[in-house]
Amino acid sequence: MLTTQRKQRILSILKRDGQVIAKEVSRSMGLSEDTIRRDLRELAHEGLLQRVHGGALPASPAMADFAGRETITTEGKVAIGRAAAKMIRPGQVVILDGGTTAREVARHIAMDVKATIVTHSPTIALELVNHENAEVILIGGRLFKHSVVAVGAVAIEAISLIHADIYFMGVTGVHPKTGLTTGDFEEAAVKRALSNAAAETIVLASSEKLNAASPYAVVPLSEVSGIITEKAAGAALTRPYEKLGIRVTRA
């Protein structure tokens, strides 16, 4: 079997089963595990899957930088932002992540809301400048330009002093096996600190992020209270999370 044929077969299995187990694939193809692992490495390098111990999972397509994602404002992201904004109650301390979906949350927060919004994203802070009754706390640190958010020890230290009611988290991958993941090690650490600083974590996840994985773990699904996704997200995509007791909101 040619290399291209093997890789296509692997991708077909990944699409069908939602995962690839190297040992099973090598057995079914009559090839060595080393050959399959080499194919998985090459496919991962091409961004077509995410390698994990023993095989691979679907790679998140949401790995473009902020500028690239900024040009794509889907109706789904707008709907997710609107639904999240409606969850904010007067007097709450709310942590709002960076990213394009979180920006839609900021854009849909009522102008007269009396709440405290904590963010490590200057982009999000600027969206809230004209909200006269909202207190905005901007977490500082080293600017991670890919996502336009603050990261590093200074950011994590400041976050440790906060006790928030709710955190609206953006990630690039949500998967029943790997939990919440993102594409940068430091950014994952900051998201983890933000989640630990809030009484509940709500994940903002457009459908392409569901059942996908990225390289760096943020928190397990046991730390998640809810997921907001598009109304059009199929039942098969959300069922694994609902089975875990996570509240799924279709916006």
C-alpha cells in the first residue's frame, strides 16, 4: 500500500471513529506500528490530526492567529456571544477570555450592566470602554500576540487574587478524552488559572472545536459547568458532554 493510500485510510478511520488507535490500525492494515506512527507524525505536521498517546484525535481547525480569525465572524460566533452575554447578572464578577468569540460576548453585554469584567485581553477591554456602569479590570503581563492576551507569571499572580462568579473560556479544542485544550503552553496555564479563579467555567465552543484536540491541556471536563455552541451543532457532537452532566446551551 502506498504512503498516500495509508494516510488516506488513516484519515478515513479518524473521520468515522473520531480517533485512531495505532495498534488497531497497524493490525487491520497488516503493517508495523512504527509505520503507522510515522504516518501519524507526518499527518500531524500537516495539521490534519492531533497525536496523543497510542494514536491520534481530530485536530482543531481553530488554530489560526487572531488576525486570521478576526476576518471570519460567523453567525455562530455572534449567537454564542449573545447567549453568553445574557448569562451575566448585575453585581457579578465575570472573567472574559480573549479571542474572537469572547469579543462577541463583550459586544453583546448590555450597555447599562452593573458588573465587574476581568480580562487579560486588551481587545476585550477596549470593547467595554463605553459601558459606563461596568468596572473593567485588565490583567497585565507579556503580550502573546497570536491571541492578543497577556500571559506569564505576572498575569497568573494577578489572577490568583481574584474570586469571580463565572469565567467564559475560549479554547481551540473540546474533547471527551483530552478535555479542554489550546495551542500554546503558556496560554493554557493562564486559562487554567482563570478557571481556578471562578466559581464556574462556561466554554465558548463553535462546533468545529467540539470533539477536536490541540497540543496543550487546560482543564479536564470535570471542571466545566457548561458549553455554549451553535444551534446547528449536531446531537452526536454534544451528546458526550451532556452524558457527563455538562449543561449544553445551543445559541
